[in-house]
Amino acid sequence: MNIVVLRGTLSSEPRERLLPSGTVVTNWEVTTRVEGKAQSVPVQWDTPTAAIRACSEGDEVVVTGRVRRRFFRAGGATASRTEVVASAFARPGQKVALAKLLERAAEQLGS
């Protein structure tokens, strides 16, 4: 089972890229705090919505998704990146949306 729930702050402006396939993806860097230390987590949206595009640096978010490690060629060598592929998000102040987000994640854990 591969389920992630991530809460943190966007540490940079979201970046959009157009893939050779024609798909638009949006990338976030989400900074979390673990035992008082900041950790940056890359997050990718494969089909970003208007709400995702409206987020900006400094916004606090809760994201659910899955962890993915992808491999690619860079500078003549094979490199890899581990990231969260997001499927849903809410802002911590949106109590109803946040409850639904966490409920869906819990249902996935139970199945």
C-alpha cells in the first residue's frame, strides 16, 4: 500500500511544465517540520486544477497521494527523484474539505 498524507507550507511558487506528451504538470515544494527540523518534499500534480494553480508560496496545504521514484537521464548519467504524486489537497482551515480528504485516505488504508 502506498498512501501519503503530507501537511506543510509551499516553500516556493508552483511551477508548471508541458511534457512532450502534451500533459501539463505542476510541481510544488512542500516544507514540513519533523522534530523541529524543516524537510522539503517535492510534490507533483499530473492534471492540475484551477484551485491547485491558485496556490502560492507560503500557503499551508494538506496533500494526499502516493510516493514515486522516477529515473531519468541528466548530463549523460542516470539520476533519480523521489516525489509525492498528489491526488487531492485541502487547506487546513477548510474543515469539511479536510475531513473528506482524510476520510478518503483512511478508506484506502482499510481496503
